[in-house]
Amino acid sequence: MSTGAELLTDAFGRVQEAVHAAVEGLDGEQVTRRIDPAANSIAWLVWHLTRVQDDHVADAAGLEQVWLVEGWAERFGLPFDDRAVGYGQTSEEVGAVQVEDVKLLLDYHDAVHRQTVGYVRGLRDADYDRIVDRSWDPAVSLGVRLVSVLQDTLMHVGQAQYVRGVLEREQESGS
């Protein structure tokens, strides 16, 4: 029988694998390309899902965000507040997530993954009932927050893989 910590470690590992599958082998133009003027790019989707994981897990764990303390905000140099995670961004803001070197996206995701897994590996099953956010009714427990982060990250990485597939089909057809 697996513990909750083992299951969460496995799940976040699957997110990391899917992020790498969505990005590896692409260049900066490909990851920032939007398949229509209002669509999310792979770069924005991966940046956003990683920012959400970084923000939400750090908050629940009482840790600092990797984005802020390891200098990722400066390395990305995005034109919005360093605490932004992508929620409610305009199409223009989505388009502002430009990445010349895709390694930057992967390195940031891997850094967040290390912090996340380092935290969840130490959890006991009794920890999941701890309330981490009272701004909702009902209040959000740690277990619910972590499942919510997983759901959000898996949804967005699936979207990134879909965009990659569209780009690859366009390239194969010569359009």
C-alpha cells in the first residue's frame, strides 16, 4: 500500500515528465508561437502551470517561492509583477511570455519540482487535513490544495502537448 506522500510524489513526477515531453526538442520560436492570436503558447502554459505549483505549494508548505528566492523572476524578465502566476492575464500579457532558450522553462520547472517533491515526501497522511486557506467556504485543506494543484498542472500540460501536436502537424504538412 502506498502512502499519500508516495502517491503525490509519483503524480508530481508525472507532471514533470509531461512538461519535458511538451517542451524538449522545440526552439524559442516554437514554444512562444500561438496557434491563433488569442491562444496560449507552450511557453505561457508551462510558465503558468509552474508558477501556480510554485505559488500554491510554497504557500501551503510555509516556504518561499522558488521564482522569487532563486532569481527566476529576473532571468525571465517578464513585464508584470513578480508575484503574477497567470490567472486573469490578458491576451497581450500571455503574448509577453517570450522565451528564447527553452532550457529556461525546463530549469525553472525542475527547480519547482524539486521543492514540491522535497515537501510532499515529508508529509504524513494526517497532514492532509490541515487547513491552508480559510478564504474559501469550505476552508481548503492541504490535501485538497495539493490535488487542486495537480489538476491544474495536468490540465495545462495537456494543453501544451496539444499545441505541440498542432505545431508538429503544421510542420509536417509544410504550412
